[in-house]
Amino acid sequence: MLKKLALSTLVLASSVFAASEVNVYSVRHYDTDKKLFKMFEEKTGIKVNVVKAKGGALIKRLKSEGKNSPADVLITVDAGGLYKAKNADLLQSVESDYLTKNIAANLRDKDNKWFALTKRSRVALYKIGSGTEKMLSTYEDLADPKFKGKIVVRSSNNVYNQSLLAAMIEHHGVEYATKWAKGVVANMARTPKGNDRAQVKAVANGIGAVAIANTYYVGKMVNNKDVSQRDAIAKMKVFFPTFENGGTHINVSGAGVTKFSPNKANAIKFIEFLASSDAQELFAEANYEYPVLAGVKSSELVTSWGTFKEDTVSINALGENNAKAVKIFDIAGWK
Ligand SMILES: [Fe+2]
């Protein structure tokens, strides 16, 4: 009898425990997220356990863990990662009136296996007073020889660049995109190294003239503890290139519920929370991302860089063309 009771208590305890947590595998590496997860814990009483790693590593981990994975939610910093996870059958469809009503159709998977949570654009930065802005126009134009020795951009193994090239493929096809990538390589001021912020710093310090970076890094540099980042960005200005027949390149950070999520209800609640106005405001204000929820404004700082027309290429296409983009970078010799 005692044994039976102990066992049932144990089962009860474990099910109560399971019902009060959500396990998150996240590629996002921003302090804002810690605050958001805490807000969610305080609001719901559901504990958020986070595993942080690069996208490839988390996808590999989900694959190898299979049915035994403790993960409930996968969060990536780009559309390519969401696409890869879906394609590898690592995500499941979720039914959420809130998410389908509030996240535009072009910002979520057609089977509702992932949802964009924030948008970011990939822009050009130039040194104030350099006159470079007079040269800047489209992404296509960055391959023009007039930029020889002027382009500073990170390596091609970075997914942000892969998605930019994936968009180029969608607009103009593989042949054109290959020519474009070769043109940009020929214009590089140096062999790619460092992250987006390192490119901005390089141009600020006299290497090349045009740095390619995601918008939120500009905000992070403006409000950085590190004076060298603040000094560098103070010398720089944002330019929003467009595709010839489109707008400024947009990528997304987003989330999906994993296929074998042990806490599915919590996982959905968690993603709904990240798409709520409270969370969207924090993404916008503290991490300088563009919110996906209508009615939530970008931060004042982000707005001060100017407005732009978003590109028309679908977020799904960024994932669909990812493998082609990787191949093209290789052919073009983009390190
Ligand atoms: Fe990033």
C-alpha cells in the first residue's frame, strides 16, 4: 500500500513538474531574451529552461535526441534555420488562434510549424562625411566595380549572408546571383572576418567604405558598455539598399514547437507570449528589432535611421534557396 502510494505520488509530482516548465533551444544570444523569459515565468508560473547554441548545433541535437528530446521550442535568428528545422521534420503544426490572427501569413509557416517573432533588415553602413552615400543604391549595385576595395562583409558561412543571397536568387536566378557574389568578392576591402559589428568597426576605422550588417546591431553599438563600439557607430550612418525590383532585405527571428515536445501546451503559451504586445515592445525597445505584431512601434532610435520598403521576397524563399546560396558562395570564393 505504502509502495503504491509512493509511486502514485511520484507520478503526480513528475507530471506537475512537467506541466510547469518549457524547454527552449535558442540560437538567440541577446540579454533581452533573459528578461522576456523571466516575464513569462512571473506571468504564468511556467519555468523556462534554455539551451543556447548555434543553429546548426541545435538542429543536429534535435535530430540525434529524436523522440527523447526534452526540447519544446526551437528559436532561431533567421528564416533559413526555421526552414531547415521544418524540412528535417523537427517541428510540429500548432493551432493557435492568437498566432494565426496576429502574425501575418507571410511571416509564418503555411503549416504553422514556425512563427516569426521579430524582423530585421540587412543594411549598408558608411562613414559620415565620406560621401559614400552618393554611391549607394541597390544590393545589385554592390557588385559594381566602382566599389572595388570598399566592401566589408562577414564570411559566407553566416546565415544572414546566406539569406541575403537566397533573396538575390529569388529575384534574379542562380546565374545572376553567382555573378553578383563574384562581383562583391572582387570588391571586398579584406578577406571576410568577424561578426556584423566588426564590419561596422572596420569601416569606422578606415578599412573599406561600406559595411554590411543587420539593423539591430546598430542599436546595440549605440548603447554599448564598450566605448570602442560607441565611438565606431558614432562615425557611421545607415543606408537602406533595395533590390532593383523590390525593397530592403528582411529576415526574421522566429520559433516553432518541436515535434516531440513534452510540454506542448506550455510551448504554445510561450510562443504566444513572445508575440504578445509586452514582449514585442521589449524586442523593439531593448533589442532594436522590428516587431511583427501590428500596433507595436519600432524604438525611437531605430525609427531615426529612416523608413524603408520591405522586400517582397517571401521568408520561405530564404530557406528554400539556402542550399543554392551556400553553393554559390563557394563558387564565388566568398570565404
Ligand atoms: Fe545576430
